[in-house]
Amino acid sequence: MAEAHQAVAFQFTVTPDGIDLQLSREVLKHIYLSGVTSWKKRAIRFKNGVLTGVYPASPSSWLIVVIAIMSTMYARIDPSRGMIDRIKTSLPVSEFMTVQTQMVLSAILFATGLWLSFIFLLRYILKALLSYHSWIFESHGKMSFSTKIWLVLVKLLSGRRPLLYSFQASLPRLPVPSIDDTIRRYLESVRPLLDDEQYKQMETVANDFKKDPAPKFQKHLKLKSWWATNYVSDWWEEYIYLRGRDPIMVNSNFYTMDLLYVIPTHRQAARAGNVVHAMLQYRRKLERGELTPLRALGIVPMCSFQYERMFNTTRIPGIETDFVQHLKDRKHLVVYHRGRFFKVWLYYGGRHLWPSELELQFQRILDDKSEPQPGELKLPSLTAGNRVPWARARLKYFTEGINQASLEAIETAAFFLTLDDEAHGYDPENIRSLDLYAKSLLHGKCYDRWFDKSFTLIVYKNGKIGVNTEHSWADSPIIGHMWEHFSRPLFKNPVEYQHLSNGICFDLKISADKHQNMYRLAMTGAGIDRHLFCLYIVSKVMGIDSPFLKQVLSEPWRLSTSQTPQQQLNLIDIQKFPKYVGAGGGFGPVVSKSTCKINKYK
């Protein structure tokens, strides 16, 4: 076991003849295996980097192009229209560079240039195809002829067996909506919420903003959109998440649930060992870029940028703003159980610990009856409160000694594991069981999750599991991808509304269709909230106050809608295996008390 092997790397004794070093063969063996593992990782990453760099082509296609060019040369056909001869004349002549060698090398260089040009052409065409958004607005089950042709072309140009980052160079930039469209959609969205006088006042302020200074702000956003592939993401992460000073426990973090009806084992240590091992296997594929990218309809690729910080990541508190610390290849995790912290190594002899080995480690922790050290029991509660007190406490108490070493072990861990001493999950005989389960995953006891880690894995004493995720590094589909990868797809049962009266159902359909069209616009980059937010950031940077933006960004909205991504990977047929269904996940409420009203849009 990892912690059972406490071999000493070397020993030395001082003798009359000098210093005598005694090297440990066991440790040298582990050093050798670690080096081999490290070089294997580098080789695999280099190989996958090459495959990603030339996608949608492949290295074998380069060989085909070279052979084709060489064949035409031997047939005395010049496909380059004299370019190969011009390359040949620019090459130096020496005893090592004969005329024949010059000719072969010139042909290879031309073939390589032709091959690279072909790759860039394919990427440009694919990027243009992915800029087509009409398919999103089409009714389910009804696909236009143009969309069918588009799907065929995208599928043909997407290549075979793409890796996680294969499509990154082919994804289109996030477009900047026009000022007119954004203001029109905003006014349309708030019309049911304002009376006539309030709406008229808002319309006047909006029109004044549209004349000036909106065009100035828009120019800066368009400039940024050409410089960065996504003009929103960095500002959104910094100003919405990292600069927020409120507690992230219920205001930002979200949770993910286990399967409702299936528990592979009720043994807490065994479940923890299997899940941790599965996560390590997933991390290995992630670091190598070997995961299959998420694709809408199984064809349209999604951006994979957010995957990079899934593991080995911690949100570090600051007085004015936090920052996200991401490290590489962390080899331990930190376990919390009954107020005590344990550092568990994940590797032995250059390999991951097996599930059975991890189970023994976790069982030793569960069987440990020692009491927490003074101040240890509720230490994680620092991450649950306001960010400024936590940042000040970190600077005051965690900059030296054992406190610094302990905090460093937590913040540099692959992820955080809580072996919970409670039992949760779905109980058909207890209507509040799912509520209690969700509350436990969201905040627990407020001192038994490390809310700053990229995610905290929670394993309950009855074998149920769940995840609490810090939100700044990624959105829910990213953690959902990992969750489905080893636990099984989750889905929601369709709800039928045939028992509603005709009038109510009609009004609800109008409202739902309107809302559906608005979130589809947001999916295509035409949403109003991100655009207005970025305009507001530009106004602050330029030092120009805008009454319209100030009013829009300060409105106290009481309802926030979102969705839980499920069935992203299609690993199992839920119709055949209905027990493999889960409740998805969620996040904290926007306000403590709220009511919901569905308005009818005419």
C-alpha cells in the first residue's frame, strides 16, 4: 500500500574513510518507474497533440499526399506548376545533398505545404458550417432540407475518432449581437414585468443609450471579439464569479446527484475506492486529450476549453478578487472524515492504486477513532463564508508552519473527498428524502466540504455518492460529462400536460415557446444578458456612466432558469434500463423566498 511503504531514499554514515552512502533499491525502483511513467505521459501527449494539431486530417494522410506527389514526378507530371523546381533551386548543393536528394526533398516540402493548406481549408469550411444556427430554431422532429445537407457536410468534414480538443481550431468565434437587436429583445422581455409608465421610461432611456454611447462600447467589443475567440468568458469568470464577495457555498456552487434506484454497493469504503479509481482513469484520458468531445445531435462539436481545470484546481481567496490555481499531475487527494483531514497518495510504483487498494486506505480512515486536532473540526467552514474574512484569515494564519503545509496539501490535491457519516438518497417512503439529499450535497453541515476545490466528492455511509462543484472554472455540462462517464446517464421523465384545460395549456405553450426562443438565441450568441454585461464592463473601463446599463444590471431578478445536462454520452438505453435514472443536480435559490408566475405573451 502507498502509505505502508515508507522506504528511505538513502542513508549516510560518517566513517574515517569519508561518507558512506547506502541507497535504497526499493526507492530507486520507484524513482525509475516514476521516470518511465513521466516519459510515457510526455510521449502520449505529444502524439495526441500532433493528432489534434492536424485534425481533421491525419498523419497518414500526409504520407498519402507525399506518395501521390512522388508518383506524379516519376510519371514526369508536374502537379506543382514549377513550384517544386523553384524549391529545388533554393536548396544548397553539397556532397550530402545530391541533385536527386534535392528533387525528393523539394517534392516532400511541396507535398507538406499542400497538405497543410488542405488542413486549413477544411478547418475554414468546417468553421463556416458551424456558424449555421438555423437548426436550433427548427421544431423537434421537423428538419428542413438545408439542415439535412448541412448535417451531412459537417459529418463528412468532422473526421474520424476526434479527440477532446480536435475541434477547437474549427469552432467559430462568439458573435457580437447588434445594439438594436439586444435593446429590442431586452424591452420585449421586460414588457410583461413593467407597467405602462415604467415601460415608457425604460424605452426612453434605452433609446438614448442606443444613440450614444452604445456605438462606442460596441466598437470595443467587436475589436475584442476579433482578438479573442470568446469576448465574454474571461470577463464573466472574473467579474461574475471571482470578484463576488458573497459566500460561494449556496450562491455559486452546484451539486450533482447519484442514480436514484441503483447502489452498486452499500459499503462506503468500497464505493469510494471504485469512484476515485474511475475518476483517476478519467483524469488520465483528460490529460492525454483522449476523451470524446461533446457534440450536439452527436455531430455538432462543443467547446472543450473548460475541461482543462477539472482536476488539480482550487479557487484561492483574495481581498478584492479570487483567482483559480491550476496545477499539473497531482498525486494525492485529501479526505475529510469526522472532522479530521487525511492525505492519501493515489500512485504506487508508477501506477494508479487499484480500487481494492483505495478501499483499504479509506477503510482505515473510517476505522480510525482519533479525535480532531484543535481547530480542525470546522476548518472547511472558512470556505463557506464571505470571501474577504477567509482571505484575511488565510494571510494571517496560513502562511507558515504546519498550517501552511496542511493548507497546501488541500489546495494542491487532485480533488477533495468527504466520507460523510450520514446516509442520504431517494427513499420512496420519505417524500423529503430528495430534498434532504440535495441540501446535503449543496452545503452539508457547512464545515464538511471544501467549497474552494474544483469539486468535492461526497460518499455517504450507505454507499450513495454526489458531487459539489465550484462554479468559476466550468459549467455543469463539463462535470456532467465525467459523472456520466462512470456512473451512467441520467435523464428526466417527460411530463405530460394532457390533464390541463385547453386555455391554460395554450397560455403556457405561448409562454414556453417565447422562453424557448430566447434561450435558443442565447445558445447562438444572440443573448441579451452577456452582451449588456460586456457593454457595462466597457463603460466602466472607459469611465462613461450609462443610466440604462446601470439600471439593467441592478435589477433584482427573483427567478433564474437553468437546466441539468443529462444523457450527454448516450452510454445506456434508459428505455431498457429505467432504474438507471437520476435526479440530475441543482444550485442554491436566487432569493430565500420567491413566487413564480407564468406570463402570457401575445
